[in-house]
Amino acid sequence: MGLVESGKLPKPLTSLLNTSRKYSIWIFQWGLACCAIEMGAALGSPRYDVMRLGVIPLPASPRQADLVCFSGTVTDKMVPAIRRLYDQMPDPKYVISMGSCANCGGPYWDSYSVTKGVDQVVPVDVYVPGCPPRPEALLEGIVLLQQRIGKEDMVERWKGEPLVVS
Amino acid sequence: MTAVSDRQKLAYVNSQAADGRVNLEFETQEGMTLNMGPQHPATHGTLRIIVKLDGESVIAAEPVMGYMHRGYEKLTEVRTYPQVTTLVNRIDWLGSFANEVPFILAAEKLMEVEAPPRAQWIRTILFELSRIANISLFVGDMALHIGAMTAAFYAFRDREFVLNQIEAVTGGRFHPNFDRIGGLKDDLPKGWIADTKAAMEKIRDFCDEMDDLVTGNEIFQARTRGVGVIPADVAQQFGLSGANLRSSGVDWDLRRDQPVGLAWDQADWKVWTHPDGDSFARFWVRIQEVRESTKIVDQLLDGLPAGPIMAKVPRIIKVPEGEAWVATENPLGEMGYYVVSKGDLGPFRVKIRTASFNNVSVVPWVCRGVYVPDVVTILASLYFILGDIDR
Ligand code: SF4
């Protein structure tokens, strides 16, 4: 990885690394509310079977995960724990926000105890809309994220510059 | 008072001993504190449990809730009646349709309208379908917590058949938002009855499969039998309801004992109880309940009356002044709504009684003196849903 640090990563190597990265994502499932069941259906049920996309669910700890999926209502009481877990994940890390609640508060947009969107706490890569989104929608979100990882410039990412969204 | 089995007596003696130990430990400040959650697979979401340990055994366990508090009771005050069903769907998110029914019934009671028989029957059918969807996931989940992955995959697989049927009627896999004051939104689609019967057949097979795979499994029995015993009197004192209460030997089911106008009395079914009150009993009672639910659905589908599905209600719903309490036997236990109306478009105040809140309140009592791995199985067998606890 010295090449990445020095900023001289050749293009073919970049795409090779990206391809291997995008098909070996470990997803940490943070099930918060109802959406967690649909996430469970996407990750754990034979009908949707996320592993065929090269995504492995159920890591033992966030320290081994590349991707975290926040599915459900984020309450103000939960926020410190979310931030703490996110900070424990190793870089490069990605976030999927699943469901209206995690996106923007959803049906609880005027509730006193609900955080209006997980993006107030952690940066989000892919938003999956719906209440709850179907498991297929989550799978599409994962595919979109994989496309994005495939196009990523690792040198830019190392420098900590904002990603170019394409 | 129901009869007390030997196992329950033993549990009582053990609990007395545990009480003594707790006092001793708290006085001497020994032991180690372990935090489970708020992100822990065994807590079905975001329950946090602080456990005080002496070596491997638990001397005190305390649930910390509120991580999923979404403020339903306050939100209902600023919503209209039809909008409230959208919210209450999401309390117990595995059996969503069952959450709507008591609220709608309470509103109907205040307005003095009654849904036509066909609507009542379809309500009952959907109610039971959501019970099956809810509890079949429990069956897989419980096995998962004992360490058997396979059962969870099977549960997710077979649950889809029920969700398909719910989706075919209501348009939502869960969160149907289908109940209306005075009836239902739509009638059943064509061919649904035959499909549902086929799905019920699959669910019965699923139950048999789970009996083979899990119930009779020696490891499963060793981990659950005699673990987490809740005697009948303790269960009643803590206000447990649903299968948790029935597995302590108390024969109490609101579907039978407190009819609210739905069609349960039209079917022939049985309330199962188990004398032991341990984790295994809670698992066993729930599997039987799924079987009974499939029977209810089958019978109701056979006798489904014809007719309209909507009573005459005004287009803009205003509920007259008054108060009403309706409780039904939801998948997790007794769920009730106390609706106070001041004659507005929306309720003035709604008090929601959910089963899981009481079901976890027994955790400190039942977890004293058990080993750490048993905490997980006890939590799994008590079967709560976080939205149902915190609301
Ligand atoms: S978006 Fe809807 S389904 Fe998902 S957690 Fe929020 S309320 Fe539940």
C-alpha cells in the first residue's frame, strides 16, 4: 500500500484492487427497527440471498466490516452508539441508510425522540428509500454501492478528499 | 390459581436462594458488570441489558430501554384517525396488521359503527396470518440463539409464503395499513383463497419440520428445559400475557375469553398451555399456536360470508366524544388501546398497552442465578419486539 500513500498507484492496479474490494464486502447489519426484518430477509433468506453479490453478512464485530447498513429508526438515545460503532470500523468504510426513518425520519418526522436521518451523524453513501424497502431494493442499493466502489480512486480516498459522485 | 408443577416449585426455591445471593453481592460490591447491547443480536434490535456477574453466573440483570422510543402516544395526538393506523402498524413490526385491529375497533366502538361480517372475517384471517408471520420468525430466531443457523433460514423461507398472501391483499409485505373504520379497504383478490390454503399447508409442514429439527433436538432441550422458569403466580404478577403466560400454565387467551366481535368464535381451535414455564415451554406453546392459527385460517376461509366489506361511514371521519378501551390477543400478547376522543378529526389521547413491555419486565427476576449463555436463550424465548417495548 505504499503506492497508495505516495499517490502513484497505476491505473490497472487501481481497477484490480477495486474489483476485488467490491466483491468482498463484509456487511455489518445494524438492525434498528422494522426495516431490520427486511434486511434480515435480504441477508438471511434463501429467496434473496445476498451472498451471490459477493457480500458476506454477519461479521463478528464492526472492526471487521467494510459496510454498515443502518436499517430503521435512529433515536436520539441511539446516536452515540451509532457514532461509536462507525468510528470503530476500519477505512475504507461505506454506509447504506435503509428506509425512510434512517434517511429522514420517515413517519416520525415530527416526533420528539427520533433523529431525522442518520446522515446527521455519519456520512451516507447510498440511501434506500421505502417504508420498509423491499429486500430487492436493498440488494439494488448494494449493487449501486459496488458500482461506486469500482470507480473509486484510492489515492483520492487516502488523501481524505471528498469523493466524486458519479 | 393454577396447579404448580414440581419444576415451578424448584424454581421458586432457587429464586429465593438467588435473592439471598443478590443482596450479599450488592453489599460486598463484588462481581463484574457486563453490558449486552444496545446492538446485540439476541436483543432483537436495540435492547440493552446490564448484567452483573459472579464468575459465570448472573447475579443481577437490568434491562435498559428507550433506544427505540419513537413517541407514538404523542404523535397520535397530531394525526387524524386514518393516519394513526399508519403509525400503529409499526409498533410490533412483525405482526403489523394485528396492531391496527384493536385501534380501529376502539374507534368503531366510539362511533357506534360495526363492520359488516365479511370484513370481520377477513380481518380475523389477516390477523392470524400476521400471527403466523410473526411467530414463524420466532421459531427460527430461537434456534439461531441456541446456535442452529439452519432453522433461521428455513423460517425466513417459509415466512415468505405468508407474506406473499398478505401482500396480495394489502399491497404491503408488512405494514399493510389496510384496516379502515367501518371495514376494510379492499376485498380479497381472485384466487386468493386457494393460494392461502396452499400456504397454510406449507406452514404446517414448516411446523413439522421445526419439530424434527429443533424441538426434539437434544442440545436444544438441554439448553432450554428447566432454564428460565417463570411460575404462574410470578407471571401474573409481572403482567405477562400471550404465549409467555400460557407456557406458565395459565389458560388465558383474549381471543376466546374476551370476544371483540371478530370471528374467532366461528372456528374450532384450542388454546395450548404448558405446565413448566421454562424456555422450552415458551417455544413449544408458540409452535402449537402457529398450528392453531393455520387451522383457524382454513376454517374461516371455508365459511367466508358474502356481502359488502365496508359499512356506511362519513367521508370525513369525526369520532364523537368519549373513551373506549379495546384489547386483543396479539402475537406477542395482550395489546390494547385506550382512546380518548373530544370529537375531533384525531384522537385527544391514546394510551397503548403493549405486551412486550411487561414481558421484558420479568427479565431481572428470571435472570438471577442463571449462566451467561442462558441469558441469551431466556431473552430469545421471552420474545419481545423493541418497537413493542418502547413504542
Ligand atoms: S422506514 Fe418504515 S419500516 Fe423502516 S424502520 Fe422506519 S417505520 Fe419501520
